Amino acid sequence: MGVPQTHDIQAMENQLQDQQLLHEDILKQQERVVSFSNLVVVVDENNPDTEFSNMEDQLAALSERWSHICSWTEKRGRVLSQLKRFTP
């Protein structure tokens, strides 16, 4: 493997900066996601339970997707950081 081209190094630096911005944005959004997971729902006894069940399912799906997003961005950040260590 040869020495990375200058534009490749700059592209990696740009990706690292973008990754940092993405990480900061995720941290800002984390509070909102947590507030949804702590949502208290008042159930109307006249409405069928399916509405409440659907909301629970949607909140569980949101939590799972959010977990995947956080995991993916952390892995991407580690890979980019490791690549940076190998550049001159």
C-alpha cells in the first residue's frame, strides 16, 4: 500500500469533521429521544387499547432505531480515528 494522496487525506479530515458535527447533533437530539421514552400516556377508557398498543410499538421502534444510529456513528468515528493514526 502506497502513501495516501493529499486529496485522500483532506477527504478523511473532512469526514472526521463531519463525524464530529454528527456526534454533537446526536447528543443534542438524545434529550428529545429520552423524553419520548419517558412519555406518560393517559389512556381513555372509551378508546380501544389498540391505540395505546400502537403508540407503545412506535416508541419501542424509535428506541431501537436510535440505538442503531448511536452505535453506527460511534463505530464510524472509531474507524475514522484509527485511519487518521495511519496517515502521515
